[in-house]
Amino acid sequence: MIAITGATGQLGRQVIDTLLKSVAAKDIVAAVRSPEKAADLAARGLQVRQADYAQPATLSGAFAGVEKLLLISSSEVGQREAQHQAVIDAARRAGVKLIAYTSLLHADRSPLGLGVEHRATEAALQASGIPFVILRNGWYSENYAASIAPAIAHGVFAGAAGEGRIASAARQDYAEAAAAVLVKEDQAGKIYELAGDSAYTLTEFAAQIAASSGKSVSYQNLSEADFTALLKGAGLPDGLAAMLADSDVGASQQGLFDDSHTLSTLIGRPTTPWQQTVEATIKHS
Ligand SMILES: NC(=O)c1ccc[n+]([C@@H]2O[C@H](COP(=O)([O-])OP(=O)(O)OC[C@H]3O[C@@H](n4cnc5c(N)ncnc54)[C@H](OP(=O)(O)O)[C@@H]3O)[C@@H](O)[C@H]2O)c1
């Protein structure tokens, strides 16, 4: 049996859709914070079990009979070290044989602040004694989707990534990689550095928005402080604004770049071109 945590999230749902092509629904456990959000998964024949990272009591029964577990990193940045530790502890008690974890590209040396919790979780996996495989995910191309319409409206795409090259891929690409690792044999001990086949600077990203929209859009590079202030001014919560600005600065240090093509090799096809994600975002806005 294979369990997916965060199964009602965007990545979790895409992993499940991919897994269902080769695994029977009854052999998949959707481990979710809120079972009421997973009625559709239950209707498709999956076992839905509550697994709230922040409530360890809910985790005890969630992984019974599970052989392989995909731990999708929590979206609650700042709480993740303890939350992931609770999942790992519950998995050990349940006798899980393999944990796959969605980490961050080059987590061991990433300049991004987000790397701290991922490094801690990788260390917790190492200490757990449970065999594990790490999916070090790069940026989703969709991360910029919400900034595209404002960029078209104002003619400016702002960031703090300088000339850093970003090798993003579509969320679906990462989902297929996770599903592949869950169905393949002999994955214990592997660390995958996952990123898109092609990379771009944010200057090139802005130029693509302009080309796809037919409007004039250029990139404006800001200091970390100014970009944080701009994001807060746009209504983002303080912590999220700081995290996004810090991530851009990490990108300026090539923290989101990789040219190993590990992701396309794992999924057996080229990664989704980032330009295609920009086009689709504009088309559907
Ligand atoms: N590589 C990247 O560019 C990138 C970008 C964004 C996020 N991420 C990371 O990758 C993860 C998956 O991405 P995504 O796009 O699927 O994000 P998402 O759509 O926001 O999904 C996050 C999932 O985490 C679950 N979750 C949050 N807190 C939880 C808790 N206390 N207990 C159990 N589950 C909890 C959410 O449950 P609910 O459905 O109940 O809300 C949701 O299912 C994110 O959580 C984040 O760690 C990576």
C-alpha cells in the first residue's frame, strides 16, 4: 500500500492521478488534514485517512499497513521541522518500509531560507532508520502565475533575482517524478535533484510575458527590502513576502538552477517548457 500525505493539495492530487494509471485505487491511502475535502478521492476508491501534521494523535493510525509513504512537505512554513518529524515518527511506529520526501533543489547547500526546514527533515529521515528517497524539487513554473496579470497591467515584472537562472518545471512534472519513485523498485538511498530542462532569468521571463500577451512588460530588479515591501503592499502576509523575496535572492545566487536533466530522465519525457506555462496562464486569466 502507498500513502500520500497532503493528498488534497495540488501536488498530492496530481501524484494520485498519475499513480492511478498503474496502482489500484484500493492500494492508495490519501492521508489528509481534512477528510471532508477528500470526498472525491474516497468516491474514486482510495482509502481516505486523517493525517494532520500538527496533530500527532491523528497520525498514529494513518499509516497502518502502508509500505511506501510520500511525505509532501507541509505548506506551513516555520512549523515544518516539527510537523515532518511527527510524520516520520508515526511512520516508524507503523513499520513503513520507505519514505519519499519532497525537499528543495540542492537542499544540502541551498542559499534559500526555505532550505533550513528541508535540511532538518532530511536529517530527521537519516536519523529515523527508515529507508528513504529524497525528491529535491526545484521551483514550480506556476509559482509566478499570480504575478503575470499584474505585470501585464503595469508593464513591470518585479523581483530580486538579478541575473540568477531559474530551472523551473511544471508541478505536473514533479508529480510524475514522485509517482515514478513510488512505483519503482530499489529507490532507498537515492537523492534526485529535480529541475526543468531549460532555465531563464527573470528578464527573460518578463520578455516571455510580453511576447505571449502582446503587451510591453519589462523586468525590474529590486533590493530584497524593496521587493519585500512591494509584496506586502500588494497584500501578501509579512512572512510570505519575506520568504518570496529571500527565495529570489537565493535564485540570484543560482540556488534555483540545475542542468542535470534528472527530472526529465526520471519521468521519461522532456519537462514542460516554462514558456508553455506562461502562455497557459495568460490564456486562462
Ligand atoms: N517547489 C516549489 O516551487 C513549491 C512551491 C510551493 C510549495 N511547495 C512545497 O510543496 C508542497 C506541495 O505543493 P502544493 O503545490 O501541492 O501545495 P498546496 O496545494 O498548498 O498543498 C499543500 C498541502 O499541504 C497540506 N498541509 C498543510 N498543512 C498541513 C497539516 N498541518 N497537516 C497535513 N497536511 C497539511 C495541505 O492540506 P489542505 O489540503 O488541508 O490545505 C495541502 O494538501 C507545499 O506544501 C510546499 O511545502 C513547493
